[in-house]
Amino acid sequence: MTVSGKGRTMGVPRGLLRFLVLKMLNEKPMSGAEIAEKIEVQTSGNWKPSPGSIYPLLAWMLKKGFTKELPKDIEGFKRYSFTQKGQKFLEKQIALGQDFMKKMEFLAPMLIGGFQLGPNKEKLHEKREPAQKLLQALIILHHNLDKLSATDATEIAEAIRDCSEKLNKIAQKLKNKD
């Protein structure tokens, strides 16, 4: 399975589609086509899993007892819904993912150095430390979600919104130069 980018293709991490499908079906019953469309929207059109990826996965989940088929609706769509067994499987997958992320967190600030690759690496050199500090703050916040007050959550949301708006303005300006 691949995700298309500008002139290149990169692999989607193994198991990501399964996790996304589990997560989506946990939210509401969906058809394979709806799942593919939702992933396409969430990735801004960069990835739309093929029916050859989605339907065998749905068949596997059905066989394992993680999902059940609902009767076809008026439009003729076959939707799948979660079972109790599927819920438990999703919880295990989330725990595994959280464990993996904890083990890999120490690498995240170092990966910010990826901004420094290429012929224009000096343009963002002085921004590396603030970017690393931002990422470290997000990791600390993630580990302390249970300690957040409503005021803390509001302040964090405002800070993230302000930062993302500023960065998106710059990104859009650069994109429009193409």
C-alpha cells in the first residue's frame, strides 16, 4: 500500500490501515467505501486505500468476530459495526501503540533535525531548538493529560490554534508561489 506525494511514493506503516478501520468502526458503522473516503479526506487526498486493501481487511475482521455485517441499507451499502470482541481488540491495539510511542518519544526531538536536510538547511538552523522545545512540551502535555484543568486545556488549544494559523499562512504563501 502506498501514499502518493509530489512525484514520489512512500509506504504506509504496516498495520495503520487496520488501526484506522478499527477506530472508525468504533465510532459508527461504516461501509468499505465510506472508510476509504474518510481516510482520503483526513489525508487531504494523499491516500485513498484501494478496495483491494479495505475489503479483505473487513472480511478478516468479520471472520475474527471483531465486526458484524449490518443489513444492506436503502442505497445497497453493506456496513460493518463493532462487536465487544472488536472493542477489546482495539483497546489492545491502542495500548500497543501507546507503548511503542513511549519507547520512541526520545527520538522525536532529534527528528526535528530533519528540517536541516537539503541545500537550504541553514534557513531553518536557528529554528531547530524552538521546534525541539515545542515537541518536548507536547510530549510532556500528552503524558500529563489527566492533570489538565479546563483552563489549561483552553490555553493549550488557543496556543496550538495560533501557532498552526501562523504556520499555515506561511505554508499557503509558499504553496501559492508554485
